[in-house]
Amino acid sequence: MKVGFVFECQDQGPDELLYTQVAKDLCNNFEISQENISPLGNKHAVINDSALDVQTMIDNGCQYVFIIWDRMPKWGGTGKCDEHKATLTAKLLAAGIDMTKIIMCCIDEMLESWLIADGRGVTNYFQSINHLNPKFPDHKSKAEQTAPKQRLEAYNGRYNEYKDNLGILHGLNKDYSRAARWNDSFGEFVSAVQQICPQ
């Protein structure tokens, strides 16, 4: 099954690398190709200017297109997922997009929020590269998942999303159940993948 992705990151950015990896880990039957991945560079472009890219993916044979963005930072907007989704829906409908093929994922508050929820990924990754750190705790609540990049930096002394995020993901060993349980928005992404995955 062909699926497409629209992200707010740059080409080969953390969002693209992690969400496509999670999708493949959860569904062996997904066909994800570079021509059906659109990193638009910022949230405004995702919400306001993604319709043409989405239609191209559908024309390419994608049965579903995931549109994924972080709720925060606001970047001049509201920081409210419902408002983001309403604007995006209006733009896609105006362009004649078949909304039954669209899966919107507004991540609360950002990718790293669910990435730190299950502390095993952070612990396994950083212990594998420097052997010094104590265990990174689970961050089960929404409050504990705020400012996740700062939490990672405080834990390890340094943090680079381009260098470290994929390693942290691999540290979870393809077990996304806790992160999905403790971060509702990531849980919605995981559920959507599982629901459409051909058996």
C-alpha cells in the first residue's frame, strides 16, 4: 500500500526520518518512497500550502496521506490543533482533495514530547554512546513532556535533534506502546497506521 507524508521539517529532517521509520516498523506493507514525502519546511506551509503536494501523492497512487506537524511552537499562530485542522481542512476541500484519504496528526506539543515519554529510548541511546548517564525517567504526563529538548539537554549536557533523535528512536527497539499510551497525539498516529495497514 502506497502512503504519502507531508511534514513541516526540512528535507531529511527529524520528522521525516522518525515518522516514516515508525510507520514502517508498525506496517511492513507500507510502500513509502521519496517522491511521496513532502518536507515543506514550516508549519504555515503545511497548514496553508500543502494541497498541491497532497494531490500529487494521491495521483501517484497513494491510498492515504499523513499530514504531520507539531502543535508548538506557535510561530505566530494559535498553538491549537483544532484551529490548525480546521484551516487545513478548508484548504484541502477548496482544492478538491478527497478527505477520506487524509490523516491529520497534530503532535502535542512536538515530536520530542512523545520521544521522551518512554525513557528507555533516551537511556539506551545515550548510554550506548557515552556510558555515563543515569537512567532517563519516563515522562508520562503532558506537563512532563513540555520543553522536551531542554529536558534532553539537561540530561545529557548536549542535544542535537538532527544527530540524536533517530538514535533515541532506535533505543526503543520498535516498541512504541508506552509512548503511544502516554502521549495521546502520538497514540493517534500509531492507531491510524495500525487501522489502515493491510493484513
